[in-house]
Amino acid sequence: MPNAAKTEKTDVVLIGAGIMSATLGALLRQLQPDWTISVFERLDAAAAESSDPWNNAGTGHSALCELNYSPQNADGSVDVSKAVDINERFQVSRQFWASAVDTGVLGDPSGFINPIPHVSFVHGADNVDYLRKRHEALSPHPLFRGMEYIDTPDEFAARLPLMAKGRDFSDPIALNWSDGGTDIDFGALTKQLLAFIGSSGGEIAFGTEVRNLDKQSDGSWNVTVRNLRTYRSRTVNAKFVFVGAGGGALPLLQKAGIKEAKGFGGFPISGQFLRSTNPELIAAHEAKVYGKAAVGAPPMSVPHLDTRVINGQKGLLFGPYAGWTPKFLKDGSNADLFKSIKPNNIASLVGVGLTELGLTKYLVEELLKSQNGKVGVLGEFLPRAQGRDWELITAGQRVQVIRRKGAGGVLEFGTAVISAQDGSIAGLLGASPGASTCVTAMLDVMQRCFPEQYTGWTPQLEQMIPSLGQKLSENQALFQEVWDWTSKSLKLDAGNAAATERAASYAQV
């Protein structure tokens, strides 16, 4: 019999070619250029699942417009602590991207990030009162400086002409407007970061599926992969494995058998958007406008009308509309959910099934909506919306985290980093706003899994991210410094210029 294929050696294996793996790989490549890195992706292209620009809204979550990060308390006050935390995390990503542009790791930033105003929109007297309080709570804060409060029909129409057409302004309206927002093409960003990893000696293997993860006695992992074109398998021994496979992360972490993944389950939710096919509509709107989720609806159902910039071309989408499928990936299998059910997570899954009846009702209602029904929901934003101007597209698949809690489980709408106690393997579960806070998430992975090396990496990391270990919300001078630097390096000064020009015009009135 022929000899078994020799096991290859590498320092780091990254599973999945999305924004998370690309970010971690780019960080490690700069900090440890002597380490070998292999990226395995089952599809034939990078960023083909959740990181694809049409599979997400590209908002660049900074809590400027997302109202679910600033809930209203029972006493009527507005809690902005979550908004501040999310914005802090996004500032870290901005700094890393700006540093990467400055050092040539990334190319022209306009290929992946562009200035687009972020806007919160509400109507109805109670909601207008809430938005006024939100503005009062956020606008004095250094991270939210320049946020405007607008409640007059004339100014609304001047800023959002498409949304003003046909609107009955007897129903009170209000906006929180921030010129410092961005649109991010995470697909383009991912491809640039992977290109850097590949050009500096890393292996990027597309059409390659991870079949097994086997822990070795020395703490390393044997990763068995199969080329989906040739069906040839090989084994790669890695000192560290990161599972950044989106919805496919949970099954792989379960396959690894680490105790830290026990009790976790996943609830898959598919998404859809309406994408405009009318160039006149696309040209008439330039903002990302977020509304309020319906009472009882989950956070990921917040309606929003988004300007997109993809390959230099503007686009316009509205959504999201939720759907359901047992698949864990858009290009997955209908058996994914059922295969993820294990003895150690049954209680978590059953517990969530009993407590999340509201989510079930919401999903059923969403599934029953026709194309015209979906356009009808758009009417809240565009009173004169017409179905012929929009096409329905399927967005990325999201697997929400189900975590064990007591004798049951709890459904979480966020991200969770899971790592083995010895730091040899880690993975990221969950969904939005993961992409926008990808750098802080990967720094968390590095601190957990490379505690000794992280201390030595800190000086170089501080060059990339000057605010590392600090809160910009507590250091206004530092925030101003990094804001000016990142705006210039990322070519985002247009947003700042718009705010300055508008302020000057107001001063003349």
C-alpha cells in the first residue's frame, strides 16, 4: 500500500474567507511575519457569504443611527451606554483600517469605505419625544458630536427629498442626523486584506472544505481538508485554529469537541432586502436612514433605507425582511440545524423555543408577506413607493446564538467569542454588528489565545490603534486626533466638510 500523505505544518489555520478571518490574518501577519498562515474557504471566492456587500447593509455600525442601541427606560430617560460602547469599538476598526491604508496593507480606501450620513427617523408624537431625548443625551458626547435634531417638514424635505414626497406631515416627524457616518463594502475590504495575506506568503485555498478537527497530544490541531474540485484530501497540522465561518462556525466548533462550545445552539434566520432598480430613486437619496422596530419585534428587524456604494456605484436598498430556513449558511444544507442538535444543547434549544414565542410569531408574519406586502412596509419611508421600482433579493444567512442559561437557554442577538482554555482554537458565533466591530473582536481572540505574545505585540498594536486600551469617550483630545487622522487617511473628509458647510450656512441665516 502507498504511504499515507504527509501531514503539512502551519502555525495558523483560518477557516472561512470572510471579514473576521481576513482581519485576524492581517493582524497576525503584521505582528508575526515569520508565522505561516493558511486560509480555507469552501466556496470559490472570498466574502461570498455574510461579508458580501449585498448580503448586509454595510452600515458600519457606530450607533449613530441604530435606535436599538439607545433604548428608552421606564422613567422616560434614554440609556446611551450601549451606543457609546458600540461607537468605541467602531473607532478601533477605523484606526486599524487607516493604519493599513497608510502602510500599504490596504489600497484606495474609497474602494471599501465612503462617507454617507447616518440618520435616525421616527414619526408620531411619542417617538418624536423619544428622539429629542436621544439627541439631548448623545449630542454633547465627544463620539457623537455634530449630531443634529430635525423636526420641521421643510428641513426634512431638504435633507431627504425622496422620503418627503407624498408624506402627510400632520403626523409629526423627527430626525437625528450625523454627517460622520460611513458606508462600508465589507466584501471589498475582506478581499484586500486576504490579498495582503496571500502576497506576503500566506496560503489562500478556495473550494476547500474543512472536514475534521482533531486535537493532538501536543496541543496542536490536525485539520483535515478536502478540495471540492478534485476531491483530494490532505491534513494540515496547526498550532492555532480560528473558526470564522459565519453560520458554519458552530458545527465546526462542535466537531472540535471543546467543552467551551457545549450548550451552545444556533437559530438560523434568513434575510431579504428590496433593492431599487430605478436610477432616479437611487440618485435622489443619499443617507442611511434607520427607523424603529415594531413593538415586540427583534432588534435585527429594524427597518432601514440605505444608500450603498459598491464598486464605485451607488445603490439603494430597504429592509430587512426576515425569513426562515434550517440552513446555517446561504449556500448551506437544509440539514444544518438538525445536525447541530446535540445532547448537550437540547435543553438550551427547548428553553428558547418556549420563551421566544414572539419571535416565532414575527417570523411567521414575515414569511406570509407577499411582494406587495413588503413594498407596503417600505411606504412608511417612501409614501409613494411602487413595486415596479424594486426587486427582492436574498441577503445573508444569520445564525443567532443560543446560550445555556440555568436549566434552559437564552437567544442572543449579537456576537460571542468562544475559545478553548488552552488558547489553541477559537471561533466567533452570532451576527451583526460583528463586521463593523471586527477589529475589537479579533483583538479579543488574540488576548485570549496568545496572552504571552500579546504583551510583546502591544507597542506595535498601539502604532496601528493609538487608542488601544483607552476609552476615546474619556479622552476628547485623543479622539479629535484619531478622528482627524482616520478621516484623512480613509478619505472621509467629505462628511466632515458637509457638516462644516451646513453649519456655516446656518450661521448666515
